[in-house]
Amino acid sequence: MADYNNVLYSSAPTLDLAQKWLRDVHNIIVEIYYTDEYDWRVLGTNGLTIRINGHIYFATYEDAQEAGLIEACKFLISQTKTK
């Protein structure tokens, strides 16, 4: 973290980088799809079975992506706590 003008900043990944990290490191796919509005699904690869459907529709791709990433991270945290 750096202190610029007495304000603390920290780096954070873009939504796309976070999505790639979940896929490459944890085998979790966040899929965004569009019908009349955007929605998301969280799926697993390599035998990992995750089926979390948003059923909340979003006006933009990025809003749906962010919501899906949050749910994927919640799932990842819950799996970490059970080990």
C-alpha cells in the first residue's frame, strides 16, 4: 500500500482478472449470459459441481459480472472454512 497525499490506496484486480483467477486457480467459472437482461451462473470445472444461479437480472454486463464474482468468492470462502 502506498500513501499519496495522506490517502491510502491499494491495488485491486479488474473484474476480468478476478474472473480469470477464479477460473485458472480455483476451477470456478463465472458465466454471464444475456436474454432480455444480464444474469450470471457460477459453475465448476474438473469435477467441481457448483450451481449458483442469480435469478436477479442486471442492466449491464459489468453489474452481472460483479455480482457473479461476489457469489463465487463467497462460495470459495465457505469451502476454505470447511477444510
